[in-house]
Amino acid sequence: MPGGMFSYDEGMTDLIVAACRERLALNPVPLDFGGLKEALDAELSGLMCPEGNEAADVLRLFGDKLATAVVSCDSPRFLSFIPAAPTKAALLFDMFVSCSSLHGTSWLEAAGVVVAENQALRVLSQYAGFPEGAGGCFVAGGSAGNLSALLVARDTAAHRRRDGTAPTRPLIAISDDAHSSVGKALHVIGVEPLVVSTVDHRLTGSALRTSLDAHPRSNDVIGVVATAGTTNAGIIDDLSGVADVADERSLWFHIDGAYGGAALFAPSVRDKFAGFERADSFIVDPHKWLFAPFDCAALLYRRPNLAKAVHTQDASYLEVLHSENPEEWNPSDYAYHLTRRARGLPLWFSMAVNGLDAYRDAVEAGLAMAARAAGLISETPHTELVRDPELSIVLFRRPGWRKTDYESWSARLLSDQTGFVTPTTWEGETVARFAFLHPNTTDAMVREILATMG
């Protein structure tokens, strides 16, 4: 009978809870490895069958063969891309959210969820310097957040322009160091990018103004995207200067702070974010540097009523969701999604349990580790620092190495479980890159990794 799938199974519950306990207790979390598809296909052969399998057997297969074929991004030795290090409180509450079958689409269905998520969003809004009344929602990731915000920028262009009309071929200005998701978002919404050359990889107000003045279709530019912490090097654009130009020309000002926006919590670098408070919209991914589980990105608008006018979905069966009560807030009205999981609740729970000072200290730990790593690189005879870190990303090189040398070295590090450090390209050169986020990454780990380049 199909009803058996929905009955409480104490034995299976004990198995899964025990596995979760074991995973949560790992200290430190091992890196583990990627896997070969052929080997994994062999392990999974015959698993999907009419009669099903014992839960213990499937769990054992996952734990022994599949889970170990994943590089654990919450390991303090995971220093590639942008790592993740969810707090234990956030992980545990994410389990509870799943067990509760919660979702956070509308006020009617999930008022308690919405109130809690909005409290977490309000914290982020306040750190950004946004005014009372700002708001938004949690989405799956930075790509979804950028797309949703830029769609609002496009569809409200006439509202901002003096003549009350929108260009038929709109453009949005971006830097040549903007995240790839920004260009993808513009392609999806049918807006052309006006790519502005950066000054030392930093978009400045003066460069933006010069580019607009020289462009034959400058009147078609409806917005600008700045980056608060580039993914490759952690560089923060000239947010104040860009905001000045946006004000002068009535442009929508969006900030991609997916990685770096978390550093708003850190007093030591807060001055680098001057002008952030003047944006029309911004994103920050708590599943990166704010220690939430995947998938969680915060999208906030200075004037959320503009986003609501663009994103609200109208259908006969949805009419019941729409109310004139200003206290009712539907997260589905602030991004291109409709049904959505309550992805902001683990962050809310962890912030409430651990306190905002703990978040400040954890972000500061990543910044401090980057500064110390830069010093260690400079002190090591066979390594060179490419540039001083601005946030928690450090670029460095091994003089004389080529791309293949970096790739072989990276593979050895992972094979030996010393670290997960992948190379990147900087100004046409292959270099090494540390991305520090986990507060438990140590100087000793960095020294150990640097020693392998000798």
C-alpha cells in the first residue's frame, strides 16, 4: 500500500538521526574526494527496483560510497571557490525545517515562517544601512537574486525616467569583473550589458561616468551593477562613486554582494562599503560567509513596493493570497519564484541562538586569516603575493610554474587531504588562490600547504 511511505518508521528515524549526529560531530570535517562516474554508476546499479531496499542498506551505500565522493566545502581545509561553514545551530534547524515540511511562499500559508525570515532580513538590511520599510525575500542563490533584482530594474525604468518612457533596447552598466551570473541575468531578461573597464579591477564612479558620456546610446542605460567583493579577488567597487552617477542619471543601482556583503558585519572593513546604503537593491548569500546551509541568498530592495509590482503573480487560484493588509507579506511577490522552501529559517535560528556578535567575530576571523596568510606567503622563499587582500581572498604565485604545475599541485593537495586549493587566472596568468571563510582554518594549515610548493 502506498500509505506505508507516509507512516512513521522508528527504525529508519534512528538510523538517519544517528548518521546526522555522526556527521555533526566530525571535528574537523574531512575533505574527502571527488568520484569517477563509472565507479559510482557501478555502485548504484540495480538500486532503483520495483520492491525497494532496506533503509539501512541504502544509507550504508550513501555513507560508504557516495558521501566520500564529495569534497566537503565545510572543511577548514576547503579553500577554493567560496567555501561554506554552516553553524551547527543552522544545520540542526535546517533538519527541523525539512521534517516540518515548511515552505514560505505566502502569508496565508506560512505567516510564522515569513515573520521569522523577515526578522533575519531586517538584520541584513540594517547592517547595509537601508531605511525602515526596506525588504525582500530569500532565494536559492546569488544568480536568482541578481536576476530578480535586474528584472525590477528593467520593468521600473519608465518610473525613474523624467519623460516617463522606457527605452526599447535598454542597457545596464556592469564592470568587466562582474560575476558571470550578472551577464547571464541580463541575457535572460533581454537587456544588453554596457561593459565598463575597471581601474585595477575596481569599478569607479569616474570610469562609469566616462563610459556613459562616450557611449552613443547612453540614454538607453537604465541601471548599473556594482560588486561588493569580487569572487576572484574580493575587490569592492567604488560604491559611493557609482551611487553618485546613478543618482545623477536616475539609474537603478544594484549591488552584487553575494560573497563580500557579509563583511558588513565586520567593523574592521566597514569603511570599504561606503555607499552601500544608497543602493536600490542588493544580494548577499548567507550560505557563503554568513554560515547558513545551502541554498540561501538574501535579496533586499530599498523600495520593495516596486519589486512587488513586477514580481506578483496573478492567477485565479492565487487571488486568495493577495490582501490589502500591509502587514501581510508574500515572499513570492519579491522574486521570480512562486513556491519556495523556508530557506531563511536556519539563518534566523542561528542568529538568534548565537547572537550577532558571534557573527561579527566569525567574519573578522576570516579577514584576519587572510591578512596572516598574505604575510606567510611573503615570508616563504618560493611564493609571492599577487596583491594585498581586500577581504578574505588571497592570490599568490609560485614563480616559474605554469598552468599544468598548478593543476598537478592542486590534485596532490586533495589526494593527500592537505587542502583543496584550485588555481585561477589573474591578468592572463595562472595563479593560486586561497578563499578563507571557515573560522577554524589555521596558520599551520596554510604553512603546510605553502610548503608543498617548494
